[in-house]
Amino acid sequence: MCVLFSSKHIQEEIQNSLSMSVLLVEAFYGGSHKQLIDLLRENVDDCVSYTLPAKKWHWRARTAALYFMQAIPASPSYRVLFASSVLNLSELVALRPDLATLKKVLYFHENQLVYPVRKSQDRDFQYGYNQVLSCLVADVVAFNSSFNMESFLSSISSFMKMIPDHRPKDLDKLIRPKCRVLHFPIQFPHVTSRPEVLLSPVEEEKEGLLSLSSTPAPKALCLSPEPEAAILDQREGTGQAEAPSHPREERGPGGGKEEGDGGGEESHVRPLHIVWPHRWLEAVHCGCYPLCPKALVYPEIFPEEYLYSTPEQLYKKLQGLCRRPYVVRRHHVKVDTSSYSWTALKEDFRSLLAYKEDHHP
């Protein structure tokens, strides 16, 4: 279908965007990054967004500021700039001094200081360095979880030791006062009833998931009464897991394969380093029973009974559920997913994007 717009209509759209007060900038418009931008644009007044497609994230992190310098029109109406940490915010406000005076909000879906690599020398210094600089110029730095925030702040000092000499000191103390946790808001589907049939394809996954001889890294998985959703994202999960020494270009900013990259046997694999498991909360909301590593962000959300520390503990828990499948069928997960919903969090986000006249950059 072809849709034609008159030049008058286009001009009206441009003028309307220039009257907006909240500027949403997303250098990696895909996955959870896209979900958040779309949610804010639809539910917060006076928002206009400028985005780049979710591919080649390494290049987005390196060069997006230069693109947005030219793509974002100047407007006296802007009051707030919201961007994810993929963007080098310090470069953008240096290139566009008119944006430097806005209230600048930086949101961390993931951070580059602690994503697991085989060897410390394999970590690309530039990506983490960009995020530290962005924090220094931002007015508010929001993280989707306490784990994400604390792992970032506590890693800055050791990260800066990669600099050969004349290293900056106490950057975390400059950044921490700006920081807060604001969970990723989820629009949960309406669930009318729990499925009645339990499927446990755990035995089918035994080779890959439960082999104790190979000491597999811990994984997070959900057992579902739904036949088609029995085990989700079986590789998700642990800070001990190793990422490729040089992540492929098609992987997203958290290490996951980019949206829309097509097939390939790894196309379903999620990032190894999870800082906010919104897909897991969606699954739990729909009736799945979670089993998660006692690491990363999971203890922040799930009570002790859903956590395990070793592969042996995971094996034992799964073995017990296979012998007593009614436990999953009858169980109601002790997690209040509603507290992570857009309904619960919307006022926090609206407050985050509100401009106060006494704001001084």
C-alpha cells in the first residue's frame, strides 16, 4: 500500500514536532529500546522521537551522535532530552550546544562495564568509556535494575585502570548522586485463566541443560503449563558465562543477536548477561514457573525458592518438578508482576520527563 502525503501535511508534521517539549533519542531502535520509546511517545504528552534502526550496534555507539546532530532540528520548545546509554550523550551535546541546556536523562537498558568477556584485554574500552562520559554530562541517570546500577558504578574504578597513566579518580562519586533505579515498564497481556495441561520437556533437554559432567553455566528457565512455551531462552543467565572474545556485529548492545537479522541457529539465543529480565516477568505473569540463577538481577525479583546456585541444584529442582508436575500446575508464583507494569510505573516516568523551571544544567 502506498500512502501519499502533501507538502502541506509534511510541513504541518514538522511544525508539530518542533512544538514538542520532550525529545526522545534512541540510537538502537529495536527490542526493549523500541518498546520503551514507543510507550513513552504514546503515553507522555509533548514527545517527539528521533531514532536509528537496531543494527550494527557497535557503529551506533560510535557514530550516532554525529547523525543526530544533523537529524534533530533546532527548536526553542525542547525542555527534556531522553536517551538510552547506547548514545554517546557527551558527543551529542558538544556538537549541539542548544541541547546542552536541556534536562538530560540517560537510561541504561544494559551497561558495557561488566558484560562478560573471556579476557579483560578483550573488552573494547571505548563503549564503556562512552557510557561513563554520558553519565557525567547527564542530569539524571536511570537504570532498569539495582544490579545494573551497582554493577556499573562499582566497576568504574577498575575499568579506568585500563588507562595506562594519569587516570581519573572517584568518577563513581560524581555519578552516583544522579542515579536512580526505574524498572523497565511492561504492558502485560490480559490473562483470564491458567492453562490446565503441564508439559515438562525437561527430559528432552537433559543433554544440553542437565549434564553435570560438563559443568554448564547456570541458566534461567521457565516451566510452563503451556505446551508450546515449556522452556524459554535456555541460555539466558549468568555473569560467569563467557561472551565471544569479539562479539559479532549483529549482536545488540547487551550481547544479543540484533532484531530482524533473520535465521541461523543462534537467532533465538538471548544475551548471556541479563540486567532486567522483562521477558521472564511476562512469562511469569502468564503462569510460568521460574527457575533462575542466584546471580545477576534475578535475586532482586524472585524469592529464594525460585533460585539455584549450582547446576546440581538446578538438576535437583527440575528432577523434583518432573516427579511432581502438579506442583507447577497448582502453584501461584510469589512475584507481584503488577509492580513492574506501565500502570504502576507511568507516573515515575512522567515525573522523570517533567521539566522544572529551576533546572540548571
